Amino acid sequence: MSTSEPTWFKSSYSSASGDDCIEVATLPHHVHVRDSKDEDGPRLAVSPAAWAEFVAHAGR
């Protein structure tokens, strides 16, 4: 298991100020989601399949 910090990214649709945005980090077995305004706050981890289903639903 790696102890390195995942690489986080924001949506290209985020405003320049970064208000009300989430950041996502993809790893082989999990997709991590956090509030961009609270980098040390809680994180949500879901399976890649669950994330893909969420993104497909959100894009409708």
C-alpha cells in the first residue's frame, strides 16, 4: 500500500475562484472526493464503478 498523497483535480467547469467545488483523485481501487475549500477535511471514497455511475447520472 502506498502512503503517497493522491493527485487531486477540479472540474474544468469550476470557476476561477474555486467556490463551491469538489476535487477528485482517482486511484486504481477507489475514487476520492473532497471539498476544495477544506483540503484537510473529510473525504469520500467510492469504487470506480460507483463513480462512473454517478457521473453518468449527473450528466443527464
